[in-house]
Amino acid sequence: MSYNVHGLKDDRAALIDLIRDAAPDVLVVQEAPRRFRWRHKCAALADDTGLVVAAGGLPALGNLVLVSLRVRVLETWCMRYPLTPGRHLRGAVFVRGSVRGGAFTVSGSHLATDPAERPAQAALWKEALDAAEGPVIAAADLNEGPGGGAWRTVEDGLVSSAAGHFTFPATLPARLIDGLFVTPDITIEKYEVVGSDPARRASDHLPLLVDLKLPSS
């Protein structure tokens, strides 16, 4: 599951219920707590949703990965993109793990709203994704759709099932700016943008819910 939670500023009860109902093994969060008491807030989000913190928060500039207890976390790391003066500092989170013997690396990011910043951030993230060994899952709020250069940069050599789905704004979706991409050795068995009433109240983005089959699953 990939979800921009809008800084947890909307209907938290709806958000928690939605995630608990989905029961993802991996939840990639954008706009997670990244400032005052961010560790406590990230841990509280994990606890409320029945998950545990794998990595992220402040070190990944608001990108966070939560996992179920079925997932074995093997390694984590974060990266930061260069700061453009007057703009938000942004980055990405990475988790290498396994579930039922299937190994994978999952990464989350949130690219800039400024179209002048996005291409360089996308290129840096893509370089880091390409350096990861084995199956890779990348999830992000790219702040642009499939026709954009940053989206194409990330998607190059990967597989997505984004066509025809809108994720923003949640109340009246008209744009696809949230994407999930996998290496060709991963099978996308189901792809859904959750558009329920709780989802429209829980954040300004709709979440992506995807069933993936790893090579050794």
C-alpha cells in the first residue's frame, strides 16, 4: 500500500480504519511526521494501524515504511536530495526485506511540486533504485502524471499499472500523481486506487493498494 497521508491532518479515524481493513504487509507513507516528536508520531501511526516502523521519518524527510510482522527487515537506509533554497528538503526511504522467503527492496519518495526540481530528484532516486539488487518496489507521490519527465525517468525499465486511475484530489479525483513501479520479475496481480468514502475523508490523496507476487513466492 502506498499512501500520502497529508501530514495526518485529516480524518485520522478514517485513515486508521482504512489501513487496518486493507492489512498491508508493507505500507509506504508520504507526508509522514518529520518534525517535532516525529519518532513518537511515527510509532503511534504504526501502533494504531497494527504495523511496525521499518525506516524513515525525519531521516527520509517524511517518507516512511511500515511493515507487518510477517516481513523480515534486513537493512534500511535513507537519502536526501539537494536543497533548493526556499523549497522543502526532500528525500527517499529504502527497506530491504523478505516475506515467506521472497526477498525485495521497497523504496518510497515524494518529489517536488516545483517542475524545475522534479527531474533531478527523479534521476537521483532512479539511480538509487537501479543500484538495488533483486526485486524492487518503488512507490511515490511524484506530483505529476505518467506523461511527465520525472514519471518517465522513474518508470524506465520498470512496470506499473497506473493507466486510468486518478488519485488526487481525494474528494474529486482528476489527476494521477501517485505511482507504484516494480521490476519485471515482480508480478502485479491486483492494482486498486481505494476510492471509498473513508478514503476521501482520510487524506487529500487516495491510496494505492497492490497485490504483488515476488519471484520466489
